[in-house]
Amino acid sequence: MSVTALLLAGGASSRMAPRDKLLEDVDGMPLLRQRALACLTSDTEKLRVVLPANRPKRTAALDGLDVEIVYNDGSELGMSHSLKCGISGVDADAVLIVLADLPDLRAADLDKVIHAADAHPLARILRGADQRGQPGHPVLIRKAVFAELGKLEGDLGAQPLLKRHKADTVLVPIGPAALRDLDTPEDWAAWRADQLK
């Protein structure tokens, strides 16, 4: 099964203003680069990154990496527009959607979801879940669902599609990393404090 990683980094980072959360330092590099490296060291065949056209520093953060950059010229249209930009023209059996603001997901977590897809060939969607079984990320979506992804609208991302396909979704336990995103300065401060423990 061929899998393209789709790293969504096309948002405005408005809750962090004036800072850009995807350029915050993690492991000595911008978060966006750290997330791309996690994808590149996973069992995915390709990495496609969705970026806003008006954030050149995000593009620069990926310099030298083997990634395909797709520019989202409608970031104000919501996460669904980022997904549509990212999925357009993908030639793979599945996409693995990874949000760029989840700092704790590792390549091994991505691989767990990919390998679970091999073990559950009838599941159209597989999702990482926390220790309580709460669904989160990453999200693997098979090619049979791509057309539905292309019809999404608004800022709910893939949520309407995930609800429609709940019956043929498999949850893959990977722990707290599946849900921990960093949107605000307070989120970042709490996360950095946890790293020091």
C-alpha cells in the first residue's frame, strides 16, 4: 500500500499572533521542520506539505528537505480548503494526514497507523487515539474516500467525513501525542514545562 503523508501547515496561526507557532523552536529547529522530518522518517513514500502563500519563513523552514510544497491560496476559507489543496493530484493508495502543530507525534506513531491499515484492509479510515480511546491524529484515509475529501467546506476540516465513516474507522492507540496540539502561548508554555520534567 502506497501512502503519501499530507502535512497540513496552511493555517494563519492567529491565536499565537504575532508569533508563528509553526516556527517555534522544538529540538533546535522550527516545529514545522521537526514535523516534516518525522514524516520523512516514517514508512510513507512521499511528503506533501500544505503552506500559505504569504508565509515565506515556513517555506524556508523546509529548505533542503525532500518535500513537495503545495500553496494554499485560500487559508481564510478554513482547514477544509487546506485539505482540498493537499489531496488534489495525490497518486497513492492512501494519505496520512498529519497536523503540523502536534509536536509529540513521532515517526513510530505514524507507522503504527500505517501498519494497522495493512492489518485492517476493509477499514477506509484509521485514526490515532489517546490512551482513553479518544480519536485524534494522524488520520489515514484510503483512496476510495478521496473524492469526499475534495468536497469538504468550512473550518471543520475532515470532521464531517470522519463522522460519516465512523462505522468503517479503526482507532489505533498511540497515547497522548494523538491529541496534544499547541495553538496558544499558554499551550506552548505548558508543553515546554512538561519537557523539563
